[in-house]
Amino acid sequence: MLDAGSLRYVNRGCMALGLALEHAQIGDGDEVLLPAYHCISMVEPVVWRGARPVFYRINADTTIDLTDIESRITSRTRALLAPHYFGFPQDVQGIRRFCDAHRLLFIEDCAHAFFGAIDGKPFGSFGDYAIASAWKFFPVCDGGLLVSAGRDLSRIETRSAGLRFEAKAMINALEYAFEYRRLPVARLLFKVPLMLKDFLLRRARQALADDGPPRPQAAEDVGDWGFDAALIRQKMSLFSRCVTTRAARRRIGKRRRANYARLLQGLSGVAGCRPLFPTLPEQVVPHVFPLVMEEPERIFGPLKRRGVPIIRFGEYPWPDMPAELCPVSRDLSRQVFQFPCHQELQLPELDWMIDSVRQTLHAVR
Ligand SMILES: Cc1ncc(COP(=O)(O)O)c(C=O)c1O
């Protein structure tokens, strides 16, 4: 994404989407085409602009259904948002031609595809706008990117979030790493200062509670989920920008691919599940390893209870979207479990996940 064009660093991917719509002057009465397989933070920025989300179908391999999309275009349709699900590419040339033919803006959703390329060109360089989500790939708690290969984004106003946020962004990232037992030396060095910080925070909170009724939480907390209009112009923290721009990209790509390959090898051919993408194309750097479960309801709880860090993309779709609009999306959001293939995962951790899935599937059969 860093090589895809003009870019702005913002708080999250959904804020980048809001800014893209604003930059394109999409607003009241306009319609934006969104996939039925989505998370709510992809819809909220559209509604924030006063535009109407119009949902379209996707195919079982997560490619977008251009025939269905065509049937939903009206004189008010302005843009099409297409995600590279889990880091695997859409047919960007086909979408580009489609959008040009229908005079639509193509917003390339690279929230799952920070790295990698399609036919030698970086993800994010095919849309009129592209958005990315740094915190999904790097050890940071905030961070989104708005990118455009063809448009000048320099006039978009963004502002620093202030010292408190900058400090929190750094401390939270470290605490997160410590929680996962990473950075052992730093963990030792920071142990006492962090304990002191927690103690002081607890005392301050107690003093506030003694003072009167609870106050609403500040909207600027690092690592909050979802779209927040109050943060639309907030810059990515300095710490997160440093990590995002300085991290060893080649190494990250290599390790994520190797971890994906390990999970693929360990979980292919296991009864009761199948990998959504059984091959890993060159130039793809996956966001996660998506596995399709035959009986998701029987597996999800037991796996979670074992501590396996799984999530389901699209588990909570936009409430106004009828589930029957796209049966494929409904099924994917139930059946596809995402397993991490993060660059810092160690072999024993991957193998433990593989064993946990195998044992859980075996136990319910
Ligand atoms: C496909 C997709 N697009 C956009 C977003 C929004 O990104 P962010 O969480 O950085 O706001 C997400 C978030 O999960 C996503 O999965």
C-alpha cells in the first residue's frame, strides 16, 4: 500500500473510507455499492456521508458478482467498494473496466491486503481510491491509510491526535506485545513503570468515580472498534507510522506466507473443514487463514474455549440488509473461521492451532 500512490495516514481503515467518500463529494442521496459480505465498519462511513448503502452479492470464492451489481445500478449510484477478502485479489482489471463503463468510482478495499501485488502492481493501485488497515498487519493499535494512484490527496486535512493519544498508542502497543509474551527484555524493563502507570490510573478513576456519576468515555481511545466521526481527521499516531513505514516488509510477507502454508498443510484433507483458498498465489500476502467449517455452530464455541484466536468476518452484518439478499455471504459469515497467520507466530503455536482444530473436529464427529 505504501507504494500504491498518494497517501494519507489516518486513524483506521473506516475513517479512510469516510475521507475517500468526502473527497469524491459523495453524500446526500447518493448510492454506494457494498458487498453483502461485510463488517459494519465498511457501511458506517457511507451512512455518515448521508449516502445509501446498496448491497450486492458475491460468489462462493469471494469474487464480487458483477452481474448482480449491474442490476442494482441506478442514476444515483456513485461508487463501488470491492474488498480483497483475506488478502486474495479480486479481478481488478475487470472491475476497473466495469466501473469505467458505468461511470462509477472504484474504491479498492485493501483492509486485508496491505502487502502483495497483482500482475506486478501493488494492491491499492487499481482503484480511484484505496483504503488499508495498518493495525491488522503491524504491531500497532491504530492506523489506516487512504491511498490514490490517480488523485491528489494532499488537500485532505488531518491533524495530530495530541500528546496523550501519541503516548497511549505507544504504551498500548507495548502492553499488547507483553500480553502475548513478546519482547521479553522490554517486558522486564517496563514492568515497574507500567505497574506504576496502572496504579495511578486506577487511583485517578477511583477519584473520578467518587466525584459523581460516570462520565462518557473519551472517543479517542486507542484501539476502539468501528467508525467514529469524531476521529475522521485524526492522524495515525507517530509510533504507528514509524512501525508501519520502517518494518521489514519482505520478512513480514515471507513469514505470513510460510505460516499460511503451514496451516494449509496441517488442515487440508481434514474431515469437517476445507480451506477457502487451497492455493496461495505468488504475490499474495494473506491477512489470515480462512477455513470453511461444515458444522460451524458445533465447532466455534469449543475452539474458542480452548483459546484458539478465531473470528468470523461478517458475523454481524448491517441490520437493514435482508439475509436472503446473498445466501453465499450468509453462509460464509457462519462457516468461515479466520485463523491468524501473523508474522510473529512461532511453529509450536501454529501446530497447537492445527492440533486444536483436528481434535475439536474429531470430538464432535
Ligand atoms: C474488509 C474490511 N474493510 C474495511 C475495514 C475497516 O478497517 P478498520 O478496522 O481499520 O477501520 C475492515 C475492518 O475489519 C474490513 O475487514
